[in-house]
Amino acid sequence: MADFYINVFLDDEKQKKIEDAGLADQVQEIDGKKAIQVGMTKKDQKKLYKGFEDLCFDDSGTCVLPEEGENILIGIIGDMKTLDVMKVAISKLYNPLKGRDVFGRGSGGR
């Protein structure tokens, strides 16, 4: 069971991608809108915080990604045809070198 979730609210285009992936049975209604929930671990959550500084989780441990991240996530779900995608998705959503210059640790300042 996941510790945290990403809510992905579905418009017609996203809904079609989910249905094409055979995941129509995973669609649920959240706050009166159609959505899917993608589970993640505490470690994934920490990486997402680093990738998206404005990310907010509510009391139930859910968040909504910015549009760019959401589109990447939907693409991965469509390709893999499962909601269990965070091991792959986190590498696309989180850039560990973001904000660091080329002369980071271990380069000796060269």
C-alpha cells in the first residue's frame, strides 16, 4: 500500500489515454471530478518536493502535480498500462542536478 498519492484529474484527452491503457476501472470520482490516484512512497514524495518546490500535500497525503509533471505521468501510465509507475516516473519527474552548476561536487572545481 502506498504512503502518499498523486491525484490526476482527467479531462477528455487524459480519460481517453487511461481507457486506451485498459485502466478505465481505476478511474474514481474525487471532489466531483474524474481522477486516478498514483501511489508513491515517502522517498518518492521527498524527491517530488525537490522537483516541484510548490507541491502541497493535503491531510490525506495526496497532491496534484503541475501540468507539465502531470502530462509526463499520464504518458508513462499510457506506455506501461498500469498505475504502479512511480519507480520509472520519478526519474522523469525529479532531476537531482536541478539548480546545481556544472562544477558540482567531486569535480575539484575544474
